[in-house]
Amino acid sequence: MCVFRDLEIFRIGYYELKAASIIIENTGGHLKKIFLGSPYELDEYVRNFDDDSLIFIRKVYEKCLSIEYLSLIFPPSKEHFNEFEKLLKICQNLKSLLLAIHINDDVLPEEELLIENEEILKILIRSSPTNLKEIRFICDVEFSLETLEEFLEKWKGRPALSILTSNYIYREKNYKKLINKYKNNGVIKDFICDYFEKVVNMDFKI
């Protein structure tokens, strides 16, 4: 079996979570950047996605205590949320997080999906490391105006946050007004709504 003791930067596709977990298991604990990605949005059924994404999260917080830049993708289940929160508490060097929610089998009603996404923001408020200054949201991650405002209000007192998203709902008038409000009071550093390809490109810097 190959061992990657000096590996610091790791790139692999969304569809290869099982392989990614095996590689992470055999690193020397020096990984600082893990980039999951694809030039296309993830919109297909992925075999064993729920189990593989859960194992991937666990491998990150078990083997990657030095991680600074991280991409995660998982379904909106309680078990995944619990593991995600554990990762945030353990990986204290995390600076930038790309988060994708992917529903593999069924399509959730919009109201239910918004409730699940609200839980993501609650977890980020409760457990984000102090170094976290950039969050990127893609796929099925969308927040109501009220939920986003509550999150930003509770983020006050932390380092200013940069948010990138590929969801164009945030270009609507009410969202732009809210975003500008929290830019003006120093909670938001930047809020960028752009093409999917640019948001998932972790080499793209604000």
C-alpha cells in the first residue's frame, strides 16, 4: 500500500470520496489543503455517497489536524451534521471551507431543505474555529433571508467573513441590502456570487 507521509496538498473529484479517504488514511498528518472538485455541478446519483461522505469527514478530523483549506460534500442528515460539527471542533487551523450539500436519492421539498440548511449555519456559529475566515457554498446550499441575517448577527465579534456562492438568489434586492448592511458594520469582508466554476476553484482568491 502506498504511503504519502509528506503530502500537503490533495485534489480529487467529488465522485472519488472512497479513494480520497484511503489516501488520507495513509498520509503523515501534514495535509493542509484538500480540494474536492469537478468542472461540473454534481447532479447525478453517486453510488454509496452517504456512507463514503461520512467516512471522508471522519478521516479528515482523525488524520488532518493541520488542515487549513478544505472542501466537503455530504447529504443533509443528522449523522453527517454531527460529524461535520466534530470536524470543526477538532480542526482548529481551518481557514477556508467549501461546503456542498448533495441529496443523492430524493428531492427534498424547498421548505425542508431550508430547515436543513439552517442547521448548517447553527453549527458554524457554535463550533467554527477562530481561524475560519472564508466559506464557500455550492450545490443545494441556500438560506432564507431571515436565517442568513440571524447567522450574520451572531457572527459579530469574530474575524470578518468572506462568503462565496454560486446561487444567484443572493443577487436579489433584499439579499443585497442585507449583505451591504453587514459589510458596512464589518461582519462581512466580501460576499461574492459568481459562476460555479469560479467558486469551486480554491485557487481563486478574493
